[in-house]
Amino acid sequence: MKHVSIIVPKSNVVLSSVVGPYKVFSSVNAFLLESGKSETPFFNIDLVGIDKTTVLYDGAFSINCTATINDINKTDLIIIPAAIPQHVLQELEINYAFVPWIKQQRLLHNTEIASLCFGAFLLAETGLVDHKQCTTHWAGIELFKQRYPQIDVKPEKIVTDEEGIYSSGGAYSFLNLLIHLVQKYCGKEAAIYVSKMFEIEIDRDNQNQFAIFKSQKNHPDALVREAQIYIENHTTEKISVEELSKKLAISNRNFIRRFKKATGNTPLEYIQRVKVETAKHALESSLQTINEVMFSIGYSDTKAFRNLFKRYTGLTPASYKQKYNRELTTY
């Protein structure tokens, strides 16, 4: 039997990321019992809070926890559910009491830990994922990188797994992490059962195709913001970092350093990401050919454009267009 602690943060936890693990592990218990593969439930599940009752969404829902952190002396797996993105840093303060408890469980009992989506921020606060791989929702990647530079962030990953510490990408991709855990603990047959029962694509491994690049202007460097606006207003042109630094009357080396510090990207990465985002919009909303889209953002080398697009989205331009173009999906 494996004891699972699904922690229930106070305030604005994403309810589905608490209920989802509970339902998946409960369904595995039922499958193993009904198939005769186990005589007792494999997972012993507790909903663990700081308090016994947690009220969510301004009172619309409440969760009656089966235990508090003071009740659980030893657990085998801790699930950290997702926080509401807009309140993630505020949620860390409200729920900081979980941090020493999680660390204690890991250090004393080698407890495994899985963070779901924005739950990676609470995991990161423990220091247990320092110098290890971790992912989170694509919308939180830049803040996560800035706040935890010591972590090996994998923004494209749906699931990371290193030394018994796991993380999942954005939103409902946590279901893929749960399947990963079920397969690890109970075998492939149980994982396939869960994927069919909950209709989860079992082989997803990249979340880049879902990412929407947002300009990173929440910083005090006015010169860098000027450069960002120039880049975003000239997506049809070939932009040289050297020429851009000259236009701003700053040395190339100093420009790159300041840009990276302010945005988390080098100027070249920012140019590429803006151009790819422009290409994505064109592929989604028009019937332009791949070459027409490529030329419209200042590229003329088909192979270079294809490689660049795939690096940032996980799909080729043709595959992306086939999957997301609104005009094509109407036929």
C-alpha cells in the first residue's frame, strides 16, 4: 500500500487539481480490486490541509480534509495541486506552512513529491528541486525562472521526473503526470486503463504548442522596452541585434546583458519568439501557405524557418496549421 497525501492549500487552489488526483488514484484502486490484481486498495489517500476545512472560490466550494499536516507523520507521495495563476505569489505566503512539512517528509522518509501546474512554485520554495528539472504552466515559466534561477526549468515538458520529484506542465496536463505515476507504481496495464477511462492522451510530452508568447515588459528598463516595441512593430523585417543596439546608442555587449536581465531572453531569442508568435497567428487564422507566412516574417530559408518554428512550438508549421487553423477545421 502506498500512502498519498493530496495537499489542500488555503484560498484559491484549482479545485480540479485536487479532485483529479483523488479520482484517478481511487479508480486505480477499484481497477486492481475488480481485476483480482490486489486484495486491498493500493493507494491510501488523504486530503491534507493546514486546517480541517478549506473554503474555496469565495465560499462556492469547501473541502473537508481527512487530515492536517500535524496528523501525517509519514507519507509516500505528496501531490501539490495548482494555484490560481494571478495569485500564485500571494498563495505562497498563505500556504507557507506546507513548506517545512514537505521538506521534513522528504528528508526523513524520502517521500516522493509531485507538483501540478502552478503548484511548482510551492515545490520550489522547499529547495528540494534546486538543480533538478522542473516544469510548470507555460504562462508562469518566465516568473518561475526569475524567482528560482537555481532550478533546471524545462518549459516545453509535460512531465519531469528526477529522483522521485515530479512536475507537470499547464492546466490539465497534470493528468499525464498522474498516468506517469500510475504506470510507475502499478504497471502499464493500470496506466492504459486510466487513460481510457478518463480519455487522456497517454503519449503527450510537449506543451509548447499551447504556449502563447506574451511580451515581457514588466520591468523598469526603458531602453529595453523601447527595443521590445521596435521588434514587435517590425516583424516583417530582418532585425539584426547589432543594428538594434546601434539604433539605441548602446554597446552590443551591454545591450544583450540588459535585455537578458530585464526579459529573461536574449535579444535574438526575443526576436525569434515574436516572429514565431506572429507566424502562429497567421497559420491559425488565414489560408496563407507556409511559404507566404515564412516570407511575411522576414525568413526565406524554409529549413531554418521550420527548425525555428518547431523549436518554440514542438510542431512543424504544417502540423501546427493542420491542427489549429480555424478555416481548415470547418471543412
